[in-house]
Amino acid sequence: MRIEDMNWMQVQEYLERDDRAVLTLGCVEQHGYMSLNTDSIFAYRVAVEAAEPLGVPVFPPLNYGITPFFLAFPGTVSLRSTTYLTVVRDMLDSLAFQGFRRVVLVNGHGGNVPVSPVLGEWMSAHPECMAVLHNWWNAPLTWAAVQAVDPVASHASWMENFPWTRLEGVTAPSQQKPMVDCDGMKGMGPKDARKLLGDGNFGGYYEKSDEDMMALWDVAVEETRALIETNWQ
């Protein structure tokens, strides 16, 4: 269930029988030839499709994340880590106050991973609650499905090129891009990172067949659903 399709009275009724919720974490950053909002699109879509059969409410994505390396690419917006982590904590506090006790945070952006230790701190302050971070794209089954299609997969490459992240009128290159030195990029500023990356793809082909992509997506949805449904020990 999408929160935008509910009113507060329906949420109250839901909380009388269940205490699960899904928060989605995204980012606005360069993705080569794809949408700047790719990470948010992914996080929300996989969460909604996974949670729908379970009747668990999914909250709209936190569209901005931590992405300082890409600031030289126009359209990218980055939050300071302190700002981002405070916002996530405030979101969790709001849900706990209302009676949500089990929260899955479906994350679409690697730069948001620093939220993980915050969840441990938050659960220590709220021992009646549990929060789980799910990086959908590199969860075990989904990552295995990616590797089965093509082990050369990276940011802004084919593995993020789905029908819903493509842009009308934009044609991606057909060749395989050599992998960039991602370790070397860690010490760079935004301008140097842009020079290294060129179009933004870290390496690999720019697209695969829709058949391959939809099979991969089905694995991601099922793996996310299993987490929402069962991983509360």
C-alpha cells in the first residue's frame, strides 16, 4: 500500500492489526544517460511491488542522499552526512511514536549506506522497535542474478537501465565501456571525478535486453518481499 493512497484513519486502522512499514531512500545524482532520479525510482518501485501483496504501507522516497563525488554533474544534489542521518532518524522517530515497530528501509543509493550504524543507535533507544536496511541492488540473490547476466556491471551501466529509468529520446551507446579506477576516485574532488568518469558510467555495457532486465527485477522484488515478510528475528 502506498501512503499517498491512504488517509490517516486508514493508517490508524492498519496499526491495530500490524506494525510494519517500509521507508524508501533514494538520491538525485547523475546516472549517465538515465534519469537523475534513478535511485529514488528504483527504491520506491521495488518496495511498492514487494509490499503490495503483504498489505504493508510504503512511504514516499527520501529523494535526496549523500553524493558529494557527483556534484560537478549538473542536476546532482547532495546532503551533508549529518543532515541526512538526522532526517532518517527523525523519520524513524515519527513512525515509532505512532506505533510502527518494524521498519524496512529500502535503499537505492550506495552513498546512503552510512545510515546503517544510525539504525543500531536508534534501536538501542527504542528497544521495542526493529529497523533493517535493505540495499536492494546488491542483496545476495539480486546480485547473483546481476552476475549471471554479466559480471561487468556498475553505476550507470546496464544493471540500472530499466524501462522506467530510461529517458524518451535518449539513446545510450552500444559498446562496453572499460571499468574506471573506482578506488582512485575515492580521493578525488567532484571536478576530477567528472573528468575520470566522462559520461558517468563506471564501466560495462549500457543496456541489456528487456528480457534479462525483467528477470533480474523479479528476483529483486521477491527478495525484498521476503525481507519485509519474514526477517524480524
